[in-house]
Amino acid sequence: MKNKVRFFQSVNFKIAFSFILILLISIEIIGAYFIRGLEKETINNFTNDMNQRVSILSNSLGTTMSQKQGTDTSWEDIQQLLENNSASDIEEMWVVDDKGIVRATNDVGRKDSIVGKKNEYSDIDDFSMKQYVALDDDSNKRVYINVQPIQSPTGDSAVLGALYVKSDIEQKYTEISDTAIIFFTASLIAGVISMIVALLVARSITKPIEEMRQQAIKIAQGDYSDKVEVHGHDELSQLAETFNKLSDRIEDAQDTMEAERNRLDSVLTHMTDGVIATDRRGKVITINEMALSLLGVKNEDAIGESILTLLDLEEEYTLRKLLEAQEELLLDRSKSDLEEDRMILRADFAMIRRESGFISGLVVVLHDVTEQEKTAEERRQFVSNVSHELRTPLTSVRSYLEALDEGAWQDEEVAPEFIQVTLGETDRMIRMINDLLNLSRMDSGNQQLDLEFVNFNELVDYVLDRFDMMITNQNKKYTIIRDFTERDLWVEIDTDKIMQVIDNIMNNAIKYSPDGGKITVHLLETHNNIVLSITDEGLGIPKKDLEKVFERFYRVDKARARKQGGTGLGLAISKEVIKAHKGSIWVESVEGKGSTFSFSLPYEPYEEDWWE
């Protein structure tokens, strides 16, 4: 927020100052015209009055001088006449005769030193009329000089002398200056009063504006609780009412936007797909929790990051190329080569366009397609394996049949052997197809379990007894060791299918055990499960293959397994059977020392009185 506005920067001051400035300029212009006119009128009145007085006195002096010309008493009468006509505004009056001799003066103090002396003023020498304003050398004040010739009243226009009058015009200028000072003082007082009035008026105008400004600040901060107070019924009041309505509209719009944002955030948060939105420069501005989880980044690290950097596409793509050409990408975000660390993401890109067509950003939707890709890969591998497993025996059968067709059937020694091989390969294909059909039924959920309570100890003993009897029919020798719990374990199972699981595991143990090796079978009871483990002393399974041995057609040693006639589906079938019984199956192995295959089944101990 900006600093508080200073008084001299406020609208209050600007309005008041503008008003006072206009007022003062107007007053000063009017005052200038007024003082100028006053000055002109006052000076004209003074000079006219003075000229009239001097003219009258000159006429009087002319009459007196013509009547008593040549007598001494005439000058005394003239002196008396000057003294009688002297006034406060007249500083000096001289009467000079036609010979230039001063005969009378109103200055009594200087009478003896002036009267009877030669005139020293050049203005009187030519006895012409002169009227002008001059600066007095002694007082440094302005004076009005009036020189009036004294003429005889007899009509012959003879000049008898001259009247010199110096009057004080400075006092008139002083009066004008005093009037100007009074005027300007009054103007200043009026200006101050007007300033106060203007501030009050400006305050009444700007107060609603300031209230609206404060309310606008609160609205910007999300506070819509206050309203602008409405004063009067003028335009500002209408503006305040409109502002309050605007505040209500903004609050409603904000609430709507907030609700939409919360709904959008909720949708983004609970989406099973990751969503990322960028600005027009490709910088991340929004990312939901699922996207953060899929990419393994934190929100603060993702916001503001380039989408190319976030998705590790910098080396292969530019933002323009991504916008123009790419709609979908598969991103490998696997942390390692281990199956549990594998992650494949599908990124779908869409541009955010305005109505004008301007591209304002990009939306990326991330889908975790690890399982789909894994399923697709398994499907491709399955088809490849089935094709291979069927092609090999069919090729073999075709070869033998072609040999028989070419005449080998006539050879009594070769023909039976060829037929036996053909029958063996055919049986192998039939077994594999039956296994595939069983897996298909299990996958589709159509395989029904024929459940019954059986004594699991006796069932395992029965299966192992059959393998004990098979020793004499095989070239490989082995020993089966039983390690059973003494307690009878009764479980509800599909007997045929569980026997098939035990057969598959035992067959593998015999196939991969060395001649004369031991096969140990453990049967024990845990809290809610029974666990059967079969341990051999064979080659073991590499660590990287442990998680894959239950996959269809997967073999650790493919050549050896195919040579021994396996279909590669036994353990996969076993896994599905145990899964159908709500149990689990796993393997533990040390390469070079042997393997232990185990499975568990749900088990609830019972009391004998249950059967009574």
C-alpha cells in the first residue's frame, strides 16, 4: 500500500488553493485597475483644484498690482494676500515682478532673505505658464509646480509679474498608497477567510471520495463489510450509492469465483490424474496433488518452473514444438530398473486459447499408465511366448511327419520312435492349451472352486507318497523330508487344485535338484494361516528373477526348461489357484544353494465338539 497522502498533495489543498489563487488573481486585477483609476482621479482633482486656486489668486494679484502699481503699499498688500491664501497643501508661493525681483512670499521665516532679491528659479524667468510635477531636492518628495503669469486686468494683457506656487502632491500619492495597502490587506484577510471556507467546501466534496477510497482499499483486501456513508442528494451521494452497489456486485462475483475456485481445487485435488497448467511462457502456475505425487516434486519447487524442465523434455522439445505438434507423450519416470520402481506416464497436452485465438497457456494431464503398459507388454510377451511354444513342437511334429511321409514309416526301427516323439510333442501342446484354458477361466472369474474340508496334513502326505513311488521310475535319485506340525490342520479347499499346486512345485524341485539331493517339505500353523514350504538344493534363482517366476511362460533357464518339457505355466497357474483361495504364494532363493517355494492358506482352528 502507498504512503499516506500529504496535505499539500491532497485534493483538499488543490481545490482550496486553486479557488484562492483564482480569487486572489481576480482581486489583484480588480485592485490594480481600481488603484490606477483612483490615483489618476485623485491627482487630476488635486491639480485641477490647485490650478483653479492659483488662477484666482493670480487674477487677484493682477488687480492689486495694477491699482497700486509703483507704491510700496502694493507689495505689502500682495504679501498679505499671499499669507491669506496660504494653505496646508501649499509649500511655497512667490510673487515676482516684471523685473524678476521677488516681492512677496508665504514663507514668513524666509521673507527677509528672499523678498527684494533677484529670483533664482529659472521656471519664472520667461513669465510663461507652467504646470508640472517635480521631485523636490530638499525633501525628496513629489511636488506640484504651478507658474502663473500676472496680467493687468485693464485688457492690454501686460505682464506685471508671475506667481510661483509649489504645492505638496506627495500627500495625495501617500493617500493612494494607504488606500492600496488597505485594499491589499483586506484582500489577504478575505483570502484567508476564503481559504478556510474553500477547505471546508473541498472537505465536504473530498470526504465522500476519501471514504470511497478507503472502501476500495478494503474491497481490494477482500473486506466487503463496510459501506460508504451517503451524505445529501447531490452527484457525490449518487456516486456513493453506485459505489455501494458496485461493492455488492463485486462481493457476489468474488463469492461466485471463490466457490468456483474451491470447486475446481476440489476437483483437481481428488482427480486420479495429474493436472498442470502453465502461462504463455510455459511456466507452471497450477499443479494438483496427484501431479506432484506422480512427478515426485514439491509444490514450491514446481510453481514457476518451466514445463519442459519439470517433465525432462528440454533436450528433445521446445515449447513451440510442444504446442504445435505434440498432443501425447509417454514419459518414463522410472527410478531404477526394478519392477517396483518402474513408472510410465502418459502426458496429454492442450492449449488454452482466448476467443481472439491468443494462446494464453498450456494444460497437461498426466495419466499413470504403468500398469497398462505392463499389461500391454505382458500381452505382447504372452503372444510371443505362445507362438514360440506352439511353433517349436509343431515344427518338430511336422518334421517327423514329413519324414514318415517320405517313407520312414516303412523302417520298423525308426517309425515307432518318430511316432512316439510326435505323440509326446502333441501331448505337450495339449497340456499347454489346457493350462492356458485354465488360466483364461481364472482370469475371467468363471472357474468355480469345489470346496470341502480336508485334513491338510494327510493331503500333503498323499501327494508326497506318490513322488516317493516315482523315484524308482526315474534316473534321478532324491530324498523327500517331511517336517509337519503334529496338530491336524483342517481347511476348506478345492482338493484337486491344491494338489495341482503341490505337484507343480514338487515337479520343479525335482527337475532343478541335483541327483541325490534332498527336498524338504515344511507344514506349520500360524495365527490365521497354514503355511506349506518346499525347499530344494538346486541351482537357485537369481535375485533379479525372483519377482518374475510366477509370470506366464517365464523361465530362468529357458533351454533347460524346454528340454525337460515344461510349459512355463505351472507357477502362474499355482499363483492363480492360491489367489482364488484368498492365500498368497512366494519364493525365497539363494543362487547356487537352492530355492524355497511357500504358500499360505486361510485357517481357522476348530474344536472337536463342532462335529458333534
